[in-house]
Amino acid sequence: MSVAWLEQRSVYYLVSLASLVLALVLSMSWQWPGAPSQPSRMRLFMHDVLTGPGATAVGVVNGTGPVLIGGEPPLRFGQVVMIDDPLTEGPSPASTPLGSAQGFYAFASMHGPAVLLCMNVVLTAGPYSGSTLTVVGRDNFVAPLRELSVVGGTGRFRMATGYVLWRTSSWEMQKNAVLELDVFVYVHAHA
Ligand SMILES: *[C@@H]1O[C@H](CO)[C@@H](O)[C@H](O)[C@H]1NC(C)=O
């Protein structure tokens, strides 16, 4: 082995090492333009009040399909409920108001209690006051944990994407429910 060959080889290794370090540094500090940033996280409690003078959820279509939940009247496939449910900071309806959840849910599963939920989260207090999020997804409300999608938003949440981890905090059958929403929202840097 000649000395020149050895030198050539070590230069080659040095250049490879330098490129590797450069690639690592770049991958850590550089993002694709428009790539989602860290998610904003919000915890909201939603009060779905079906009974009493202060009802915020109203059945607008009675389902005509198979009975999903017995009762008087029974709950059938196709039932649609419009909502304008208050959102608060804690599980008590008397806790700090943060906005409202406006939309509907429809019993969309022939063989179980899963609904298609479609709503706008209208924030009127807190750091995102004036902004909205649009949430759509499947809510199998007897499951302990559900996941719904954030498909868009306005204001601070323009072009947002994300997800909502959805749990039932308390529930009386066909009456009132309190839902706990753990919201993860990604906004795009160039939106
Ligand atoms: C649904 O059925 C119940 C019970 O029969 C009735 O009280 C209610 O008015 C009906 N709602 C609609 C939207 O038709």
C-alpha cells in the first residue's frame, strides 16, 4: 500500500463523516415548508344536555332503522340529534365557560351505538378565543376511549389538522352526558 493511497482513503472517510454530521444537523433543525409544528393541546368538557328546560341537544329526526338501545321510545338507527353544547374548563357545568360545540350526531351504525359526529368547536374564551375547530368522526360512545379527527379550523386554527381523544366523563342513558375532549391540533406554519 502506498502512502498516497492511504492519504486518499482517509480524505474519503473524512468527507463521508463530514457529510453525515451535516445531514444529521440539517435533519434536526430543518423542516419541510408548511410541515405541521408541535400540536397545541386543549382539554375541554362538553355538556350534552338532552333533558330539562336547559336542553342543548335536540332530537330532530327519529330513527326508523333497527333498535339500537331499548327504552321508551327506543333508540333506532338513523336518529339525529342537533347540538349546541356548552364547553367548559372542568367537568362541572358551572366551571369556566370556554365556548360551545355546535353540530349534530347521527346514529350511523346498524349494529351498535356508534354515531357519526360532526361539529364546530367555537371558542369564546381562553388563548384561542375567536377561533374554531371542525371535528368529524366516529364516536362509539360505549367504548372507554374514542378518537375523532380535527379536519380544519379558522382563525388561529386555519388549515388545522389533528385529533381528539374522546372519553365519557359521566352519562345517564338517553339523558345528559359530560364528555371529556383531549384535543391535539397541528397548525401549518404558512397557513
Ligand atoms: C320522536 O318520537 C318521540 C316519541 O314518540 C316524540 O315525542 C318526538 O316528538 C319524535 N320526534 C320527532 C323529531 O319526530
